[in-house]
Amino acid sequence: MRMVRSSIPVQRICAVERVDENAFQQQNMMQVVTQDNDGQLHTMYILCKNVNALNQWLSSIRKASIYNERMLPSFHPGAYRSGKWSCCLQSNRTVLGCSRTHSAVTLGDWSDPLDPDAETQTIYRQLLQGRDKLRSVSARILANLSLIGLYEAGVYSADNLECRARLSLNVIC
């Protein structure tokens, strides 16, 4: 049985964003900014195992929290270290963020980044799984087109062609 180390109520989420790789010298990091009942902001940094996991977490949490009333217009993509933010070098820890959050960006300006290799693999697997069915349907359609061509050439009668077409369509459906 797994123990829950920490949980975040969705209604307290104010921002869900990527963290600059230079902030912690780590790739695939994200941050979840929350606000407690006193209005104090807290940031949880999360390291994901790969870029696909990072994108899935970002997308899922953003979708779950998109209508929250507490969403922030900006955030810091860096970390607060040695008395300053690594992204904008501001010394005040509570200064407004230096980058716009996902919630402040219009759809035309932003989209979830996709990993083209992973997306290509997913599409390929789906096509591969349905390959036999696609070939079968394609063969039936071509057979029907051939029958129609033969009918137009006068080889088949209308009754024979209609019967064959119905049988083929019933198999496809």
C-alpha cells in the first residue's frame, strides 16, 4: 500500500508551470503554486521522469484547475536562491512573477507542447492494431467498386449487383 506524502486540494491551485532547467540543474521539472487560507503562496516543485510525463501532468492539473478563482497572472520559472530569483534576479521573494502563467495566456499564444516522437509512436501503434481491419474494409470497398464497374459494363444484372452490395455492406457494418 502506498502512503500519501502530500496532497493539494485542487481549489487551492493558483498556477501549474514548467520550471526552467537552470533553476535546479534538472530537466522535466514543474511547479504547482497554491494559496492557503491566509493568502500565503506556497510552491511545490515536482521532478517528472520524462518529458511525456511532465506534459501529461501539466495538462491534467491545468485542466482540473482552469476555473479556479485564485489563478495567478504570472509566476517565476526559476527558483529563489541566495536571496534572489534565478529567473529575474529580483531580491523580494514575494514580488510578482516575471513570466505569464498558462491561465493568463490566450489560446492563440499557447498550446501544450507535444513530444512528436511519442505522438508518432502512439499513432503508429493505433494504425498497426487496426491494420487488418483497414485492409479488409478496403478490399471490400474495392470489390464493390469492381462490381459496379462490371455492372456498368453489362456483365452483372441490377438484381445480382444489389444483392452482392448488400452482403458486402452488412459484413462491413
